[in-house]
Amino acid sequence: MDLLTNKAYAGLVFRKLLDKNEMIFLFLFVLGLFSGSFIVEKPNRLAGGTPLALDSVISDISIIAAAIIALIAVLLSKKKNFVYTNLSLLFLGLLLSFFLWQAGDYAAGVTSDNDYARISLSYGFWFLLGACYFFYIYNINFFSGAFYRFLLSISFFLPLTVVFAAGFADKLSLLIEFYYNQDRFFGEVLNHFKIAYGAVALAVITGFPVAVFITRNKKLSAKVFNVLGILQTIPSIALFGFLMIPLAFIVNIFPVLGKFGISGIGWLPAVIALYLYSLLPVVINVFTGIKSVPSDVVEAARGMGMGKYQILFRIKILLSLPVILNGIRVALVQSVGNTAVAALIGAGGLGVFIFQGLGQSASDLILLGAIPTIIIAVLTDSFMQILVDYTKKKTAYDKI
């Protein structure tokens, strides 16, 4: 009975010491440390490999030290003080950099004896990366200032950047795939941006006036949202395929359009499909933002002698700008992800590497397309969130 009581007491103390999110971080981190597959050693690019645990790459003492540093980082961050949080994120950034450097050093040793050999990062490393990134996101949200978030991000990401810039990870299979496809990679990144951002730009240009117009007609607004909602339910690959048929038919009737790059496959059906997907978050947020402006503020503006369009642009749109930008943020993140699928219809973008990797059973080539897509989506989301926070501070919306 005493043993059970002591265990219960120890569990209570542990829960008091760490909150739910910190326990999730430590669980994922320990899972990564002691997983049976930190890296995979392959005789060549396409062959199956042998999983190696972390203790095959670094010493047991280093593993224990890493676990202790992770716990210290958690305890430092509990103060929710900028200096302590900055230090905890720096510790975790350095730890990730150490793991990546050691994996790269092991890969350099293997590939020096066999040029065809490949060392791939396995789920153990991705558990560690996911745990640390989860911890970074959780703690950075306690600081609202963009400048403070920027400094915290530098502390976390700078050590990783140094490892890549110094070439310590160059012999990992993922980096080898990058160097083999380097010229094409940057071109596809540019294509990805053009398609994803271009589609959302069109949605903003056309959706904005539509949203403003339907704020005055309740029945019409319900019909518009029903149509846009139905479009959201169509799978992206099905919508791409559906658009190929009429576009190919139009080009057959007007062959001159082919000189402008218009065809049943390629960038145009991708942009049209992503444009249709982007309309709902843009229109609904503009509509909601304008409708949520308090009526007494509008009446006060009329009392000051403002006209209809002055009230729209200087009062309604200005005060609803955070909500509008939030809709654009959702549309952009959604569009960045769906653009990867557009590679199936010849639109280009980072999805090219994902589907090539799937066809060749080359996991690192898949990651060459997937990881940058995730990074672009995360950076887009973060940048737009900064804009949303900035506009909230610059408007009186929250104080009304």
C-alpha cells in the first residue's frame, strides 16, 4: 500500500512539475533517443537498408547527456521569461545540430569507402526533430512581439543553419539528392510559389468585391457560400482532371492559345483549381469581418458626414483587416499544400520530386519535395500571422 501511495505521490509531483505539452515533448524526445532506427544504411540509392540506433552513431554517455539537456531546457522554459526561453531553445537547437552533425559524419565515413552507399535519416531523427519543433512552437506562442519571436527563432534555427552551411551534413542521402537536382530544385520552388500565390492573388482580387457585395443580400450570400462549400468538398486531383477536358477542348478550337502556354495540362488547370479552392476562405472572412463591425461605429461615421464608400474603406475594411488577412493566411497555406498535387498534371512545383521519388521508391527524393513544401507552408503561415497581429495592434478593432 505504501508503495502504491509513493508511486501516486511521485506521479502527482511529476504532473505538477511538467504540464501536458512538456510531457508530450519529453515523450517524443525520449522515443527518438531510444528508437531502434536513427539512420538507415543502404548499399545504394534504391536498395533496402539496415536501420541503426542512435547508440551506433554516438556514445551512450552522449545520449544520456542529451536527455538531461532536454530536461534542463524544459525546466528553464517554465519561467516563461524571454532570456530563459531563449536559452532553452538554444539548447535544443544545439542538440538537433549535434545529432545532424553526427549523422553526417557517419555518412561521410561510409561513403568514403563506397560512393554508391547512402545514409538516410530515419524515424528516430524525425521524432527528435518533431519533438523539438513542437516545443519551439509551444513556447514561442507565449511571446506576442514579432521582434521577440524573431530572436527566439534565431536561437533555435541558427545552429541547424550552421551545420548545413558548413557542409557537415553533405554526405547524407537527402543532401546528395539535393545536389544532384540543385538546378531543377530552385526552378520548381519558383513554380510552386507562382502557382500557389498566383491562385490566391486571383481569389483576393475577385473574391473581395463579391464578399462586399453579398454583405447586403442575405439570400445571395447563402447561395454563394453553398456553391463555394461544394467546391471545397471536391478532391483536388478530381478537380484537376475535370478542368483538363474543357481546357483541352478550348485549345483545340483556338490553337493560338497554345503559344501562351495554355493547354489541358500544366499550370493553367492547376491555377484555376487552386483559385476555386481559395475563394471560400477569402470570401467568408471578408464577409464575416465586414459584418462584425459594430453598427454604432458605422452610425458614428455617418454622423461625421462620411459617405458610403468612405465608411466601407475607412471603417469597415480597416477594422476587419485582421479577419481578412486571416482568411488569406488560410487560403495561402491550403494552396501551398495542394500545389504539390498539381505536379500530377504537369504543373511543376515541388510535387515533381515527391511523385518521382514514389515512382523510383527513393524516399530521400520524396523528402526533397515534401520538406520544402512544409517549410514554405510554415513560413507563409508565420509571416501572415505576424501581419494579423500587427494589424490588430494598429486598429481599434479589439477595443470596440
